[in-house]
Amino acid sequence: MPITTARLAQRHAELGEAFYDVVAPAVFPQAIPRYRNQPWAERIGLGGLTEAEWIAHFGRFEPLPGSFPHPLALRYHGHQFRSYNPELGDGRGFLFGQAYDLADGRLLDLATKGSGRTPWSRTADGRLTLKGGVREILATRQLEALGVNTSKTFSLIETGEELERGDEPSPTRSAVLVRLSHSHIRIGSFQRFLALDEPDNILTLMDHTIRLHMPELWREAAADRAVAFLEAVCRRVARTGAQWMAAGFVHGVLNTDNINVTGESFDYGPWRFAPVNDPAFTAAYFDVHGLYSFGRQPEALFWNLSRLAECLTPLAPQDALEAALKVFGPSLQEAFADALLARLGLARTDDAAAHRFVGAFWGFLARSGAPFERTFFDWYGGLASEARAAASPSAVLYRSEAFAPVRESLEAMRPIDAGRLAHPYFAGAEPCTLLIEEVEALWAPIAERDDWSALHAKLAAIDRMAEAYGTQVSAPA
């Protein structure tokens, strides 16, 4: 089957067999398409696939011509809740294909979740629940609309198996998911070679990442490349962490194997959106100490980046790596200001005024207990939305003394595009939220009577929000 517009690749295979295991996909009894990300399919030249072809590639995993002839299960280690685990790796997924984004030329991975057992599965079944797949669709779509640098859920196909799980009613339905992401090279990928005392492979992995994803970092000396690489990863990860905070998002499992060195957020398990600005809010029921709580996410990211720095010590002096790590804090602060202003549709024309406003707004959210997403919705565009905010259910909070510093600092802020407020989304009564109660309510009719209408309605609402914010997916040139 010719794929005429896609630019497919198999660049990860260039690393060699020390970096992956060639595996075979599971054979599923059924293949029922449940989700197809058509905008992103168009972006990589696969938008013209028929339903049968889509199932063949993303349910049966017939190779994409020009990409990998066989799937690759990636090898890595990692710290899980700060305990080192050398028995990780792709245990229920693999790298299926690679393609270039036709809009910006960046290399993208097509990787799976729930595609069967691999050498790294240990005692697990290598499967994904349908509910887990639906949750990942919701997380990625909402985050993308809110301007977060996230992977995309590309495909979800129900597979007809019944799974037993301890954390949800069982037996439960199964699915296989395909994720689109700018690489799956993790901090844990580097940790594996440090643990194995293979500095040559650390260098090989770093140089591969630089060549394909960060070519501007190339330096003649390996030590200089390592320092530039660490600094770039710190900036990228800080940016994503800042975007999570501005979105009120809690990833839930910030282990080193879940941190992509390109900085893109991915692999969503027990995620949640915070109803209010509560630093102690956690997503995972098993995070009993709040290690990865909402307010501790920046700390967790820095701890993980410090582990990456350790991996690079065979390549560069420790003092130079420590200096590179120090860019994380300032980068996080600046990226957070950018992310919060973007969420409110406000221009950053004066740095001092922007930081005053960000401090006042974030402090108001923390002290008042104002609904997180409601407040961003009410004040999108700044004072241009003052009359609209006055009609909000939160209006009494906006008249309080606690809001006075926000109102005062808004005087210096201007909207990026006041015309966006004319979008029907802002004429609505409610923002598009995705709290845990809503997620469960979206799943219930699917589980009870195979009714997908509520999910489709929510995805349409997310699309309207993305259109209003200007974060919708653009077509390739």
C-alpha cells in the first residue's frame, strides 16, 4: 500500500541492538477503531489511510513501508519514586515507526501502549485497558488545547480481550494505543548505560539525540556537547513543567523513565487536573507521601535532571555539569510567566510588570481557593473581560481584597488578540474542564452500554476551546 505524502523513517535503528530488542506485536481477537487523530494523521502524511489500512497498521501492526520492518522495544532503567529499578524497558509497548512532521520537519515517533509482552514485561500481561486508553486521549487533547508540550494520542483500537486489574472493576475491556511523540529517549535511557558502565553508549545516545532533535547543540568536543545538551534538556523540561503548573495539571508519576529528554510530556497514567491551586494535590492513590504532588512537580523534575547530569559525568567535568543544571530554576521561572500569560491571552511587553502580575494572580489562586480553570476562563484577555468576569459565579471573589493586587497589576497588561474574546467559547457559561469526576462520568456510559456520545461531545468542547485559544492543530504546508 503506497503512502505517498508521508516521510517515513527508521532512524532509531541506527543506534544498534544495544539500545532495543526486536519484538513481535500481540495478536488480538478483535480490532474495533475507537479513536483516530485525523489532524495529526494529516500532519505526517497518513491522513489518507482507509479504515482497513488504519487497522492493519495500528491494530495489527503491519509495518509502515519505509519505517521499521519489526517493532523495537526500547531498553532503559530508571528511578521509580526515587528507588532505582534496573528491570525496566518497554514492557507493554514498542517503537513501531517514525515519520517527519510535514509542517515543521521534526522527527516523530509512533509508539504503542498495550501491544503485548516484551522481554521487559516481567510478570505483566503487556496489555492496556480501554479505560486507560480513553483517559490518555482526554489528557493529551486537553493538554494540547491548553498549550502544553505534550505527546498526542494518535490511535485507539479496542482489541476484544478481557483484562483483570486490581484498581478498576474487572474483567475490563482492552485496547491498544498509538502515541505520537518527539522521541522516546528518556533520562532512564542514559541511566541504563551508566549502570552498565558503558560510557561509549552514553556518548552514542547523546550524539544521536543531538543530531536528530537538537542539531544546534553540536560542538566539536564531546565535553562541550554534553554540557550544552544538559543545559538544553534543563530548559526544555523546565518549560514543560511550567506549562503543567499553568494548566493545573498533575502528571502523577514523574519517574526518570517518564521524562523525555526532548522535554515533551508523555505517558499518562493516574493524571489529574487540580480543582484549585493546592500544592499538596496528588494524582496517584499510591503516592502516599505526595512526592509528585502538584506543587512538588518542579522539584521532582530537577531531581530527575540531576540524575541525567550524573550520567554525563563520564563525558564532561562535574563542575561544568553542575553549572548547566543551574539554568533550570531561572528557566522555570521565565517559562512559567510565559505559560501563565499565554493561558490568559496576555502579551508580555514589560518583564517587571509581567512578573508582578504573575505573582499576584498565582497568589490569589492559592489564597482564595478560587476554581482554577474558572478563573483563567473569566479573565482571559485581562481587563477586556472585566464585565464578563463580573457575571461569573466567582464574581464575589473578584470583588474581595484578595483580588485587588491582581486587578491593579492587570492595568499594565494588554491582550495578545482582543478579537479572540468574540469566539463563542467565551460566550459560554462554563470553561471546558476535565476534573476526575468528569472523567469518570465520561467513562461510565462506555462501560455500561457502549455509549461514546459523551466522550465525543467532550472532545468537541475541547476543540472549541483550542480554537478560541489558538492552539488547534495547524495543517501541513
